[in-house]
Amino acid sequence: MKELMAVEDELTKRMNRPHTQIKISQRTVQMVPYDPLWPILFEAESKRIKKALGNDCIAVHHFGSTAVPGLCAKPKIDILAVVKSFSSLKPEALVEIGYEVRRETIPTGKYFTKENPRFNLHVFEDGNPLIEKDLKFRDWLRTHPEDREAYAALKKELAPQFNEHNGMAYCRAKTGFIEKIIKASASHQEVGQSHSQRTSPLS
């Protein structure tokens, strides 16, 4: 427990530290290099989430850029929780472990955030197609370095153009790239090719 608290304290310091790798103002989207502490922090937080959601929780996944080793990211850990049904979901259980119910909407899902360090929790009902989409994108970038680097370059290009408080616009600007990767992943699965045999869909 003490070791975990030390890890959390260190990561909180890193997330709150001014970042100079990309010259942007405090008002624009913040981008930092990959931190190997991110998956460690996710594992600890996922246990808290599973306990809070109880039997309604089917799975908890680490997704987004902080789930891809070597990829730069906003210092916010994205977590995807899959539940049996929203009818039995108790938001107050998540509030008790430090989450805030957000007014921002995600398609057919529910959104919560937690600070120090920052977690973005996306909750979906089992069978939602966005679950597979998010995980396919993560898995593709984990196994295709060329596309991971291309995505990193896009993120660095876009970050100075968007205000930190307008994250949806920043996300929409990446949609074209993400859709190409999802399409490539689907085609890859259909023909049964190995990752090593396929060239980048963006070349």
C-alpha cells in the first residue's frame, strides 16, 4: 500500500509539473511524453472502480493514448468500464471514491472524472460498439509503431491549436485518422492477416 501511494504521489507531481516538451500556453491542450507509471496507476484505480461498481461491472479497460507505450499523451488516464446495465448503475458509488459526474456527454455512455491524478472514466453498457472501437484503436497502435508515430505527430500538431477546455473539438480533429485505423483493423481481422504482414493504412 505504501509503495502504491508513493507511485501515486510521484505521478501526481509529474502530471502537475509544467511541461516544456511542446511549446504551448497553459490555455492549450497539454501533451507530455509517455510515462511508464500510467499503467501502474490504472491497475490500482481499476480495482477501486470494480469494487465500487460491484456485480454490475463486467470489465475495466485502460484505453486512449496513456494505454499505448511510447505514445505522447495528455496527462489524463482514460478508463473504460463495461457494465451490465445502466439501470443498476449507481453513480453515487463512484462519487464515494472521488469521481465527479460530468455534464459532458459521450454517445450512449456516461462520463466521470477524478483529479490528482486525473482519471477520465467512460462507462458503457455491455455490447456497445464503441467499446470494441476504442480497444481496436488502442491495440493497433500498440503493435504498429509507424502508425503510432504518425498519430503522435498529429497530436503534437493539433495540441497548440485547441483550448484545454474545448477537448471535444480536439478529439474531432483526430477523427479522420482514427477512422482510418479502425477500418484497417477491421480489414485486417476479416482476412486473418498477421500484424507483421500488413503495411500502414496511412502510407
